[in-house]
Amino acid sequence: MNGTDNTRLLRIRASAGSGKTHALTARFLALLAQADGSARPLACAGASPRVHAWPEILAVTFTNKAATEMKERIVRELKLRALGDATGAAGKAWSEAEARACLDRILARYQSLGVRTIDSLVCMLARVFALRLGLPPDFTVVFDMEELFTPVFEDFVAECDGEDAHGAALLEQAASTLLEHERKDGFQLRATLLGRLLDMVELFRFSPPNLEYDQAALADLLRPAYDAFRQALEDLRASVEQGGLELHANFIRALDKCAAVQLFDGPPKSTYFDKPSLAGCVLKASKPKVTHEHEDIFLRFADAEALYRQEHALIAGAYALAPCVALAARLGEALAERAAAKGSLPLATVYDLVGDLLRTEGAVSGAYCRLGARLTHLCLDEFQDTSREQWRTLDPLALEALSKGGSLFCVGDAKQAIYGWRGGDATLFDEVGSKRLAAPAGGVHDESLPYNWRSRREIIDFNNAFFSALADPQTAEALADLVFAKAPADARDAFSQATARTFADCTQSQPPSRPKPGGVVHLERLPEDGDEEDGETGGPLRSALITIVEDAAARRGPGDVAVLVRSNDQAALVSDWLMARGLPVITENSLHLNRHPTVRQIASFLAFLDYPLDDAAFAAFISGSLFLAESGFDAQRIHDLFATRGRDPLYIAFRTAFPRAWEILIEPFFRKSGLVRPYDMAAEVAAAFRAAEREPGSELFVRRFLEIVHLAEENGAGSLAAFLEFWAEHGEEEKAPLPGNVEAVRVMTIHKAKGLQFPVVVVPFHDFSAARVDTPHEVVSVRNSTFLAPIRSAAVGEHHWKVRDRMARESLNLLYVAWTRAEEELYGFLPPEAEAVSSPGLAAIQVVLGDDLAGGVMTRGQRPVATRPYAAAPMPAPRSLPARDEPTELMAWLPRLRVYRHAVHGAADAEAAKRGEAAHRAMELLALGLDPAAAAARAVNEFLPGPHAPGARERAVGEIAEMTAWAGELPELREAIARGRREAALIDERGATHRVDLLHADASGTLVVEYKTGGAAPAHPVQVRRYLALCAAMPELPRPLRGLLVYLDERRIASVALEAS
């Protein structure tokens, strides 16, 4: 298999547990062993086609995780061989010295080690050809089309409210069609319309194909089938009348309904239309009167009815979609303009551009020259999940490699093809051996990996017997009859043949060198009253699942147990059941950062600091465990505040009720919120409230959150508002890394479990439904007219059944993936037999294991005794730390930085700034009821803590007390100081926060006050006018608007008007 001279096109079929990754690594290492030791890439050199440098070997994976793991595995294997271990994938083909030398070369240029995802390869090619493709060199790739499309849609809707009459008409027509033609109900019409348009834009990319979306033209397209149906109906009725035939009453009613059908009504349903002859539709006395001519006319009517039914299903659906198609075409143009302006491209468009380019003359060779290295040997992982879009890009590279003496190595397994919903096409595995690639390669070498290195004997034998049965044509046909009972015969035949072909030769054996006897398989059918969807009581499924999981966890520890489910909703349900029993559980959802309580509290505090009037954010923080622990409060005090706070913003009520807690825990952040960047603020919050110390189990989540804040900041989210916007959009996607060796039951979807293995696997749900197609629309043609039509109805025919066929076979593959994850124990639960044909997986179980499950339980092998007694490790207990009794020192590390500034002016400026802050603080304390002297003393302690020259402190306290007393007696300020809002937040149109020293609104108008120390400056009135302009944009503030500059040192005030005089 690892030869590189005679076998240049290798297709390896690797069933579950057969060592696919080992085979891929061994192939890569074999190519490394034959590489030119100079490691010199030969992109444009005239070298022998049989000579290659190690950077010319490329392994392509589907995920970044898989690429990273393979790189690490290659390096690890070389290290082992360099240390004298010849049992790994490197084997004896390498000497220790050769392995060391190769390892040195790779580690010196690790970035050149050719293991990458297919997406990164295509994006790299797009970048080297950016100018030729008309792209900016620094273009960005958008993986979620919604990110680009939603702003375009919002702009379009805004234009429709203005002067865009044509756009408004299109939007109204699309909405009317949803309401009237499709009868959509509910209050989420906008979401429905947006989702439909997004689906279409993703299908069309930037430019829709030449589709018909004129509704009048679509009506004309349906009319021939409608007219033929009406004519056939008239002919049938005339023939019956002339022949004096007496029809069944129900048939007469069905024909009457046909006569009333309008163009877009479609034919009524009747079992009589499916009768093989007219004789089955007449009364017994009339049967002898039925002639061949009557039968011919009836069959013509049946054909016309079937044609009208099918074309109605397609064209009526297209008619309903037409306004949305027209709208999507227009929005696609705007989307292209927006993408060009932002330098952003959807990933699918990048594939299109690169795929088209590589098919032009000399493009592949040109790409190699631009890259600085040719690709001589390609190794493709998980080939069964490759999409045609991806293969369209890889195919020219593969052909070039094979034509120049290189190789193509494909490894995959059609039985594990479970990504068809995102474009994966397992049939490519067969097509890769076409003459086009086989000819330059000198043929195709096919091989199957025969051994299962993962599971014990009982599990291997059970899976061999079950899945090899599906390869039997008769079994596959019986399965098709259950799954596609209402499908046409050709659809059932296609499914049965494809199923038999997929599971052919799937039998595995144990490696002779490492036999694993034992193992257990246990399938159990639930009682008749079982309810798999009962989230309240759980029923028999809940009881049976808990029993199995508790038994396995007690014998070997919860970390050995995995529960595999089909959907995230099922994962949440199962997790709730297990956690309610006190079992430790870890799921994908439990790693979401935005669901972790500590992270949520920190994010809520940041939201409050950005917008202090966000009462919900402030309430979430002060009622959370971080604040309660640090303040020493109990929750009841906070709840009492919520109930009695009055009409003031919550933070003002809190500041009044708990001034000391505000001063120590909140105010240091509040005063700095506009001056500190998001990462520094988040890190200071986590440190000040001692999140990791108080909740040791939250440290992983807090650190990951801080990393996300830092990355967001590096990508342009430089303010709290910008970061919070990013967090609102993308927080749901961010997760903490899964820690290794966690002693907890893993609950995950089968898709996430692919490629993994677990000692104990439990599959509680087998209802992998394929009844509702997952592809809403397809481009179809009728009589040379092409349009977009929905295909969810079986009446559309071939298009519908093709998708259902793919989904049904994918359901069987899901069953295969789930059952082959088990190393030692496999458990499954089945619904009552009456429901056994609700999904392809359940239907297969009924067909293959019907007799074995006659008693409701099937067990193969014997459950092992305790393998390692489990004792639950104590969870990290929250630490009891004393409450904070001194104000938080924010950014305490800053003084340790070496910041060089002018020795005199720097110190003077800093001292003046601190004196100004102390004066502002004294004015705030004056409003809280302190007398001027006490307010001044406290403010100086906070902002001018020392050391001081002799008498300096007393002098500062005296000066600030005098200015505070003067300002407090001003008639213009007395009411504002007593009742106004201190540090009031105003938000501008960009989302930035501005803080007014004092804002007072009453029946006489609105007053904006700014305190200043030192002398006047031209920027001061500009600042107040900016605040007045923001107030002017708030109609709820009373008029008139006035501004005051209060110069505390100079003991004077200056009025500021909104407009400069």
C-alpha cells in the first residue's frame, strides 16, 4: 500500500476502527522517506519528475483539528523512530539517522509540512492569484453568508421605506405570496422571508442562473398540463356517458371535484385515479360494458392527471417562490457590491473562482511557481465527505500530479458518509478511479483495510452480521419496501441497490497479533407506554438509560461512557436526565462560554460599564455569585433593592443604598470605563472579583473568555461597545477547550463522535428520520424552462425522491457510525415495535434483527465485571475568601511600565490630573450628603494618597473644600447637585459613551454641568455643546437645554448654548 513507484493512484477503503489515520500517516512517511534530502522545492526547476522534495507532499483534511493532529502524529512517529522504536507507522523503512535528519529538516521549517485543510488550500490558491481573479490581496473569507447578507437586506428594507418604489413592490409581492399563496401564519414573517432569501442567495452566490421568475410566464408554463387534464376529463366523462357506464359514487365525486379545479388548485386526491383500469371504478353491473376504448381513454386521463399533479407541484411552488427569486437576484447584486467594498468573499465563491481558474491552460503550473513548490503527491483524508465543489478544485491538482509522475492517495469509507446535507458526495469515491485519472497513473490500486483494531470480538461479530446483511439484495429490497413504501418502483430500486453496494464487503476481523476477546452488545425494546420525547417524566427510556449508565460508571468510571444522540436537543434532554441523578456529564453545550455563569456575570458587568442605564445587565452582575461573594452581601439584600428602588436607574439606586460597596467594587471600573480597552477591563474585572480563586472550576472558561476578548480586540473591537456587539453575534459559537481525561459521561451527537472511540457506548435514540427533505429548493426544468422550485412534496417526483434516497442512506450510515464507536460495550434502546418503521435505521433493525428481538431484548456476550472501581473525585469547592474592604486599584500594573516622558511637565500634568479627579470626586460626595471638608478629605485620600511634602495634603484638602463649598452654594447648581444624575451616560450615533459630570432634568428644562479645575480652554465649551447636541437628539428630555461650565479654581461659571454665538 505504501509503494510509490508502481501504485500511483491508490484508493483505500477503511471501515470503522481499521486504522485509517495510521494508513494515511504511513503513506505520508513513506513519501517522506523517498523525498529529496535537500528539501528544495522544485516548483519551476527542471528536475526529474520522479524526484520530489518533502514540501511537495500534501495531505488534505477537512478540519483544522484533524490537520493539527496529523502533523503532530507525523512528528511523533519520526521521533519514535529516531529513538530506535520501529513498531510505529515509520517502520523499518527509516533508519534512526534518517529519521533524525528528516525531523531536523521538518522542525526547522515546520510551517512547510504539507498538512492542511482543503479550505485553507483553496484560500491560499486564491491569494496567490488574487490580482488575476480581480481580488484585493488582503481579501477576507466569510464562512457565514448571513454575516454579509443581513446588512444588505436591512439596507434594502430601509430604502423601501424611502424612494425605492420598485423595491417596495417586490418586497410587498414576496410578503403577500407568503401570506396568501402559501398561507404562512405567525408573527415571524420577516424571519421567514429573510431565511428564504438567504437560502436562495447561498444557492445563487452573487449571480443567479438564468431562471424564470415571472409569475405570468410560470402560469403559462403550467397551462398545457392543466388544459390536457381538463380535456382528458371531458373525454372520460363523455366516454362514460356514451357507454352508459355506472360509476362508483366516490369516483363521481372525484370527477366533479376535477371539473371545479382552477389552474393553481392541482388535481384532487382519489384512490380511483391510481386504479389500473376503468373496470375498477364502475359498478359490478357495468363491468361487462367496459371496452378497450374506454380503458384507453381512462389511461389517458390517468396519465394527464399524473402529469398535471407533478407539474403543478413544481410550477405552483415556483410561482410562490418567484417574487423571492426576483428579490434574491436584486439583493445578490447589492451583496456583490458590498463584498467588493469590504474585500470579503463567501467561501463558496472562492471555490468557484479557484475551480474555474485551475481549469484554464497552464494555471496549475502557474500556481506552483507562485507558491514556490509543486504538489507532487496528494493524500486525501475522509474522501467520502468530499463535495463536488471541493473535488472540482482538487481534480486539476491531482491530474497534474499524476501526469508528472506523482501520486494520489484517497482514503475513506462510504459507510461513514454522514455529511451529505452539506454537500458530501460518497459516489466520488468510485469516480476517482475514472479513466481520466487512471490513464496517467497507469491504473487504479484498490485496497481495503481488513482489521478492526478498535472493538472487542462480540462487537465486531455483531456489526459484521448486521451490516453485511444489508448488502444482501433481498434484504435491501425488503428495507426499501419499508422505507419507501409510497415511492415509485424506480426510487425503491435505486435505494436498495445503493444500500447493497455501500455495505458490500464490510466484514472485518481482528488482527491476529492483537486479538480482543469478549465484549457485549445489548439492545432493548421499550415497553408500549414508552415515550422518547417525554422531557418531564422520561418514561421507560429515562429509567433504562440511567440504569445502564450508572452501572457502567460504577464498574469503570463515567469517563469511559459516551451517550451518542442525533441532535443537540436530544443531547440536552439526556444531559438533564443524567445530571438530575447526580452523574457528572460533559456535552458540547456545557463548554459554551456564553452559558457559563461566571463568564455571563463578567460579560454583564462589561455591558453595564458600556451603558450604565442597562438595568438588566447591572442586575445580572450584582445578583451573581462574584459580586455577592466579594461584597459580603446576601442575595436578599439585592432582591430587596430591586423591589424598592423607585424610578431611578438601578445603578443610582444601588449607589444611594450601598455607597460603600459602590465606592469599593463598582466605581473604580465605572470611572475608567471609557478609558480602558476591553481586554484590560475584562481582565481587571476577573482579577478584582477573584473569579478563578473563588470558583476554581471556572478558570478554564474565564481564561478562554479573556482570550476571545483579546482576539476580538486585535480584529478591530477596540471599545467595549464594539466587543459587546461582537459577543452578541458570535458568543454562541465560542467554547472552552475540552479538557483531557475528564471523569464525566460524554453526551455528544453522532456527527461529533465520528473518528472517536469509547469503551462504553449507549445509543438511546434510533429514530434518524428521513421523512422531511433537508433541501428546500432545487433548480428544475420543464419544457425548456428553468426555475427554482420547492421539492419537499413527494408530488414533484424524481427531485424529491433523490433527496429522500440520500437522506435514508445517510441515516443508515449514522447507525453504522454510532454502533462502531464502541470498544468493549454497546447498548441501544428501541421504541415499541409499532413505531419500528419511522426511520431507515429502525426499519433496518426490524428487517435484520426482527427474530432476535422477538422477546424485546437481545444480548450478545457478557457484561464485564468492574474494570476499575470508580470513586468520584471531589469537585473543586468554591473558596471562601474575605470580602474586599478597600477600593479596587484598577490597572495597578501600569506604574511598573517604563514610560519615558518629560521629567517636569510629565509629573506636573499627572499631579494636575489627579487634583482635578479629586475635585470631581468631592463634588460627587457633596451630593451624597457629606459636608465640603469631609468630601474633600475623602477625595484627596482616594486620588492624592501620597506621599506628600510637608503641609501639601492639608493644603490640597483646604483648596478642594473651599471650591466644593462655593459650588454647593450656587443657586444655579443647588437643585442639580441634590437631584441630578452624576456621571450620566450619553450614547452617540456610533455607540460611544460620553459621561456628563452632572445632568439634571425637571419641568424648567435640562441642565448639563461640567466641572473644571485650572484655567479655561477652548475645548471646554466644545465639549459641553457636544453633550447638548446628544441631549437634543433625546426628545424625552425637557426643553430648553442649557449648559454650564463651573470653573472651581477661578470661582466662576460660564453659560454654554447649543449653538455657538
